Amino acid sequence: MSFRVAVAGATGMVGREMLRVLEQRAFPVSELVPLASARSAGTEVTFQGKTHVVKEIAAEHFEGVDVALFSAGSGPSKEWSPVAAAKGAVVIDNSSAFRSDPECPLVVPEVNLEAAKTRPKGIIANPNCSTIQMVVAVAPIHRVNPVKRIVVSTYQAISGAGAAAVDALEEQMKGGEGAALKGQLAGNLLMHWSVDAAGAYQEEELKMVNETRKILGDASIRVSPTAVRVPVVNGHSESVTLELTEPMDAATARKILSEAAGIEVVDDFPNGVYPTPLKAAGTDPVYVGRIREDVGNPGGLQMWVVSDNLRKGAALNAVQIAEGLFL
């Protein structure tokens, strides 16, 4: 079997990564329908050795589409995802538009693929990039020994903010202003996401709270997040501390994680071996290292989690959902 696949937002960083992932994983595409905003319509993209002209998003372009991968931003997703679903496409949306909607499953294939099979609106939401890699690492332990609390600090690459932000960082690294970043990131750290209404947390942080609970199906899990932007082009890193129902030692956790889908354990810290964003960039796994017992909370665990935010944090996760449903 092969499928007609639309990619909305095909000219963006994640959209182009979706095309690469579809091709690299040999997803059976009978016809590619690349779509974007009016501003980007007419741009050419290459897929399977062929050049495709990107069309402006319109209802008629979803006719006969089996899978519609959206990475066009929250506004366009809210407008066009229901249209694509009404035309019969299974929509997998990478924006935040439907993540909190109880009628739209929020899916990480290694964790809760079954949820994707019940989709009243025909729309499946891709979680936030930082949430995805964290729950891939946390879920195998949670299944064995339920997690009561997660304390997480993220060290997020600038590619998560888009191509213009990447260009701005590169400009700053050369001594330029890089005004698109709205702050100096080169040689510095920033926390420039939208602030929630109460003002104490960034929306990026609260996403990790709410999405983790929804994906793991446990509203009692307490999540204490801090999100930081670092001067790294690609690859998010996270320091994750777990409080568990029962004590667990590092050796047990390491064995569980080494046998879990989607994870590669890279953990020989005394010899300088641990995951880094540079080595994660362009690859598929969620890398976990520095698996250790929590010196401040005996019986708990700490670990270091790294993954390519454009791949597993976005494009790859979406394609894996499609694979799980259609292949």
C-alpha cells in the first residue's frame, strides 16, 4: 500500500525535516502534496529525487489525502487541520493548537500509540519537543515504578525557534546584533518564551506539566519545570530528577532504559561518556546518560536526556505516529 501525504508548512525547518524523515524511513508515499502559506507558495522542495512546487494551503489540496502532517504554526493549524480532517485525512499536528483538546490524543509512539486510534476530530497532536524526549525516557521507569514527581530543567537549542532565530544566533556569534532573537544568546542564556497569565512560569514550562500528565495518563504526577534557551543550534538537553513510588537503584533503571524502545543509553560518566547535543543532532534516538541515584532524595533517580529536537522532538515523532497507524 502507498499513501497520499500532505505536508503543511513544507518550507519551514520542521516541514523540511518531515520530508527528509519520510524519505529516509521509506514511508510509502504515492503522492506528496507540499503546502505552505501564500508567502511561501511557489517555493520548490525536493522529495525522492523529484522537485515539487509548494502550493498555498487550500481545502481542495486535501482531497484524497490519507495523512496530513502539519507544521505550519498554531493559527494555520486551527484553521486548516479541521478542514483536512473533514476531507478524510488523518491529521498529525505539530503545533500547540490541539494538545490540550480532550478530543485530540497527544501521542508519543513509544509511550501511548494506542491513544492515536481514538480521534473524534480526526486530529492527533504532536507534543512539545521537550516533553517528547522527556516522556520517552520517563515512561519505561513509570511503567515499572510509578513516578510521583519530576523536576526538569531544559537546555533548549535555538532551532526550536525557527530558521530566522538560527540565523540570528549565527550572526551574533560573528559579533552582529542578531535582532531576531530579542536578546543576546551568543555567550549567554535566555528565557524568552511567552509568560503565562500568572507571570511565574513560561508557557513552554507549563506545556511540560500538562502534556506529561496527558501522555502518561496520570494527572497526579507533579512536574516542576524550568526552560532555558542555550547557544546550541540543534539538540535539546534536559536534567531530569524523578521521585518514585518505591526506591530504585541506578543499575535497575539503566537496565530498564537500555531495553526500552527509542532510547540509547550512553552512560559511562567516569570516563567522560554521556549524551551531548552535538552527537544527537541528525539522529533518531533519545539518548540517556548520567543515570544515578539522587543524593538529595534517597530512592529517587537523576538522569541526563538529549535528543534532536527537529527529529524526535517534531518530524520523526509525527512520522512514527503515521507509521503506527498505517503500516
